[in-house]
Amino acid sequence: MLSPSSSHALRAMSLDAIRGFESAARHLSFTAAAEELCITQSAVSKQIKILEDALGKALFLRGGKGLSLTPQGRELYEAARAALAQLASAVDRLLAVDRASVAVTTTPSFAALWLAPKLAKFQLLEPAIDVRVDASEARVNLEREGMDLAVRLRPVLPEGPPPLLQEQALLVAAPAVAARIHSATDILQTPLLVYHDPATRFAWMSWTAWYERLGLKPSARQPCLYFSQYEHVLTAAVQGAGVAIGRTPLVLPLLGSGQLNVVLPGQTVAGLGYHIVTSAHSAERPAVQKFRAWLERELALEAIG
């Protein structure tokens, strides 16, 4: 039974406010949340303020380096994610009782750069199966959040299971920018596009490590652009803003289309491995099995390529 104080706070928390907070917490950006929800940044700010006023606690730390969650914000984010996922799963079942569906969770960069562009291909193969994509950096509990399977990145260990595909890191830039880079020292005259990862989950992708590898010394005069979302790094690279650290398979469509070129082709670094995890309650469902098999085939093709 709810206490009077929690009942009062919950009455002040609209579903729109919870959705706005969850999106802002996931992206760590009010602007990105506003774009995702098709509302203004001011509306997102008001939604967050409603929640903070109802709880009497700050949910975000607002600093010069961008947003971060307070401990209370992290706790509410986990609860909001789980609640919204369960609600979405129930709504999907009610709206599509006669259609098979698959819910997949993966990172925002893999969802935006690799999976979403390929879903039309899957739809042609399996038009009777609907797919719901949940993009999040969090490693969600599949059963608790109503997900059928996950595409996850893990370190590749000799004693561990082999990945379906292992990432390769390489330097990329728009053709006009790449044409100006003939040697490692030419990079010093080019703006760097930096994936700002506060948790340093991808240390092997840092420019510090790349400069050491190339025998370069950082210069305070070299301009840098920082992004909290990896797909924004590649978008800026396509527009000719500078040189970026590309990750296969995410960068392969842009290389194949000629929007990006490889810089210093001999320089590559092995990264994380791709694995597919299936929820125990979904493993026997034919739609999930078909989608997993399709994912495995597509990732295998990238590994061959």
C-alpha cells in the first residue's frame, strides 16, 4: 500500500514527465530527448522540474561538461526504464494480438548505424513479424523489461565464447578531409572528433591511445569536437568536420557509400566482440528464432567482408 507522501508525489508525475525524464537520462541531453519525443527542449526541462519538485530532490547535475545523473536520478531512471518497457510490451501485445513481434535491445550507436538501416531487409524476408528496437547503453534485464533478445558488446577473451563479429577501430574522414592526410603528422593539422565516454568503456578508442600508437604528441592548438553519442561523431565526420575513430561494422555503410574514407589504412585496432543473448522466456518462440538467425547471418556477412 502506498504511503500518503508517495501517493501525493505519484499524482504529480504524469506519464509524459516520466517519458521525458527517461529519454533525457538515457541520452544525458535535454536536446536529444526533445528530438526523440518531438517536443521542445523547454518542454523537457519543465517535465524534469515537475519530477524534481514532486520528489524534492535533484535528478540531474548540470555542469560545464554536460548532464549527469545524481544518485537519486539513477535510481529513478532504472525504475522508469523498467516500468516504461513493461508498459510498452503490454501495449504491443494488446495492439498486435494477431501478429508476431520481437523486442530487441542494443546500444544506440548499433541501433542507429547498423540495425535500423537493415530492418527493411528483414521486413521483406519476414513481413509477418514486427520488430521493436530499444536503444540504450544500459545492460537491461531481458525478462524484467520484456525484451526478447539483446545484441551486446563484450571484451574478446581467449577462454570466452567466440563472438559473432569483432569490432575493428580505424581512422575515418570525409573524402576531402582524408585527401589531405598522407601521414600521421598530418592529423595534427586536422580537427579531432571525439567520442566523449565518461565511463571510459571504450578506452581502446581514445585519441590519447591513438596518438601514442602513431607516435604523435597532443597539441593544445589542435581543435576538438566532443560528442556523447557515437553516431553524432560519424555525422560530423561525414560533414567534413574532422577525423574520427571509426568502428566496424558501424562505419561500414558510410565507407561503402563513399561518404567516408579510411585514413592511414594500415592502422587498425581490434575491439569488442558482438554477441546475441536471448531471453529464457522467448528462446522457443519462432519469431525470435527467425530474427536471431537473421541477425547472426548479417553479422557473419560483415565479418567476411
